[in-house]
Amino acid sequence: MTVTVQIPEQLAAQLHQGSDEARSRQFLEAFVLQRFAEGELTTMQVGQALGLSFHEALQFLHDHNAPPDVTSEEHLQQLADLDRMTAE
């Protein structure tokens, strides 16, 4: 999905650094962090939205001072995934 956002010129002037892709990624990360903080996204959904593995999502949340909300189901799923990977 593509979303177009109108922002004030003063703010836009601050965002002219980096590529369009980098700026889009920053907005996506900010949106995901906000939704996570509001309890609307799980750790797994953060990873899915950002194209990260579960462990990368944990690190991303840690790096942004957002404590993960790992549910027991997510933890068990990750253990099962690890078992499957080591068995291959």
C-alpha cells in the first residue's frame, strides 16, 4: 500500500536529507513504533511490517527504547522455528 502524506513546508525542509526511500523508511519505522507503543502491534507484527526477523524486531524495539511485548505464543513459535532451523 502506498500512502501520501502532506506535511508543513518547514518540516519538509528538514527532511530533504537522504533518499526518498530512506525518508519513507523513517516514516514507516516511526508509524510502527507509535502503533506498537499504543498496543496495536505485537513484536511479530513489527517485524512483519519492517521486513525483519523476530530477533531483528526485538533488537529494533530495544534500539528505540520500546520494550517488546513477547507473548508466550510468540516465544513458543520462535522456539519451534529455531528447532526447525537446527534440524535442517
